[in-house]
Amino acid sequence: MKTIVFNGQKLEINGIHSDSRKINKDYAFVAIAGTQSDGHAFIDKAIENGATVIVHQEGSAFQERVAGQEITYIQVPDSAEALGQLASLWNDEPSKKLTLVGVTGTNGKTTIATLLYNMFQKLGYKVGLLSTVCNYVNDRAVPSTHTTPDPIELNALLAEMVTEGCEYAFMEVSSHAVVQQRIAGLQFKGGIFTNLTRDHLDYHETVEAYRDAKKGFFDQLPADAFALTNADDKNGLFMLQNTKAAKKTYSFQTLADFKGKIVEAHFDGTEMTINGKEIHTQFVGKFNAYNLLAVYGAAVLLGKNPEDVAVLLSTLTPVSGRFETIRSPKGYTAIVDYAHTPDALTNVLTAIGEVLRDGKIITVVGCGGNRDKGKRPIMAKEAVKLSHQVILTSDNPRNEEPEDIINDMVAGLNTNEREQAVCITDRKEAIRTACLLAKAGDVILIAGKGHEDYQEVKGVKHHFDDKEIVKLEFRA
């Protein structure tokens, strides 16, 4: 049993949870009014399972029961926020024992967080990473289920990092995580904003609400932290309006604390300068140059020598499933990328077009089911506009019919554009067809899934890896 002080009360408990099914003897149960169900309806079940502390939210229909039971009831303004605070206290506030930096924005979060993790390891530190692809406690991989885990898992992972001697931790901060208070109770030393384009409107409903969720992260940063933003994004400076943190910027187009310039771009990498320093990187595309600029800025703001950071940037390699290049023996190239928003798809296709010589671009792309339907026609139109041939296919259909999703994409194309696109529902067959169409010098972009090694259909995840399929086709 552990003693913690929360809301001015001393609690002696064996654990904390917001799921009544996972409550055991002498646990604290936090009732959260979620989007799917209201945790206040499960308070009796939590008490039956052994809860002795009940945290509930002001304004809920719940009434305290006291007769015959020794239960501590704590009413709070926001029980989701309370869960984060309790999870932090239960794990001895691990974020205060690390230098924790969060990365938010529509695109680039995984790349920036992972490259910072890799760079600080190269600098000789023990480092933690919380990302969409995989979490790491120093060198130990911990499978990832969400971009930002729930507060209990998140704080437990941070506590493991502290136990194993990590000095730094870099994490992706999703818009869902901010709104749902998953990062409540954490102490950040820095925040990075990448960009903002249409995404997750199935959850946030409007672009403004999505934008405000991102801004909420910077509003919470303390005065001793830094807030580093992309000054070239129209929402970049908006993120800094109410932050107490030190305001810093990076840019390719305007004056900034960290100013970049692309000198030359090709498929093997990009020559660029940052604050006048020449750097050869192994990354392709302007969107990746922005990511590297953010990495450089964050590392310098964390007190690292600019010369050392510049040298290390040239040694970093692309993240799994992010503009990952696979070369065919037949002379064409396949690029596997996680691009699943219109802007991300445009960025990747533009990057390919900037370095392509005489070949053609063949794009294989789909859209996820049970997600924002409004981006489907936009994705198709962007793919056709920037490719020579497009194959519309299945992504993760989830509980929708794949053909319905593809039809939503086709609806964004006019008669002439539809002649440039072919629909093949089976993703494996779509990739195979692209490989059959490709000739020496061509580039196949396989977009949408990137690092994912599954395809979700009707609630079941089936093994499916774009890179595996491509490599099998190359051997055929």
C-alpha cells in the first residue's frame, strides 16, 4: 500500500484505475465521463471490486453513498485531469526527474521525436521515447498502441525511464491527448509545433477545435520551458499566444531563431544550411528539412553544442515507414510512407517530383475507415494532381466497406482525372499492379500505412506490411 496526497487528502491505496473491471482491493477509482460511456455509472461496480477511494466529477448525476462503507469520495472539476495528476503522484512524479519534450502538430511528430531520441543517444545519454511506431526505455522496445498512451500507462513508462537512468524523454503529443487530459500532471521542459492541416475531424469536428487542442499543449507549458514553433505555418505563431514558455521559432521563409535553406535535393538526401552551417542529410523533401530544422533547434535549446548537433544531423537516418526507400533490381524505386492526410500526401509527392528525373510517379493510396470522410476526395485529387498514375485501394477499412471508402475518394475526381486512376480494393493486388506498371527510373509511392504491419477489417487486425509486399514483388 502506498500513501499519496491528492487534493489536500492523504490517500492510502494499492493502485489507481479508471476502468472498474481493473479495480482491486484498496484501489482508487476515477470516474471519467468519456465519449463512449460515463464512468460514473460504474462506481458501484468499482466499490464491489474493492475501491476505497472514488474520484468523481462536479456536475455528474452521481450521489455519494456512505452508509455501511468506508469510502473516501473526492469531487473534482475535471476527473480526466485528476486521473493524470493521480497517475503522476502514484509514480513519484517521474516527469519532474526527466527532461521531457513534447512534439505536436499534424505531420512530423514521429520523425522529430524519434530523431531527437536517436541524436541524444548518440550524444551519450540514456533516453526514452514515446511514439506512434514504438516506445523505448533506453534501448528496450515497448510496443505502442496509441500516439500518446493513457495517463496510467504513460506515467508508468516514464517511471521505468527514470528507474533505468534516462535523463531525457521525447514524446508525441496528440490532439486527443490534450483534450482528454492524458498529459495532465506532466512537467514538460519543451514543446515543438510542426504544422497543422486537416485531420481527426471525425473527433474534433472543426479545424478550429483541432487547432485549439494543439494550442492547449503550449498554453500549459511552464515559464522555465521552451516553445519552439514553425513560423512558416499559418498557425505557428498562434500556438505561442498564451504560453508562459520561452518563445522560439524555426523557418525557411522568414527571420527566425533557427533559419534553414535548402541548397540541393536528390534521392540520396538533401544539402541544407541551418544558421549558416552546411549540413548533408540523408532525408528527402522540404517537409523533412523542416523536421530536421526543428530537431536542430530543440537540441540547441536543450543546451547542446550547435557544432555537435550539426554533425550528428548528418548521421541520422529516416524513421521506419517515413519516406522509406526500397530499390528494385529492375531500376525503379518504391517509397513507403505513412502519409494519411492530404497535406502529408502532397508533401511526399512534391518531394518525389523535385528530385525525379525522367521517370513517372505511380501512387498507391487509400483512406482509413471510421475516420474523417471529408479528406477522402481531397486525398484522391492530390494524388492524381501530382502523380502520373494512381491506384486507389484499401487502407484500414475498420468497420466500413472498402469499396465505399474508395467511392468517396473517386467522388473528388472529375471525368478526366478518373481516367488517370484505377480502383483495386485488394491492397496486395494494388501494390503488385503498381510494380508491374513501373519501368526503370519510375517511382512507386505506397502511402497511408507506413510502419504499420497490419490491416484492420471488421475489428480484426490481419498481418499486412507494405514493405514486405514490395520486397516479395521485387523478388518475383
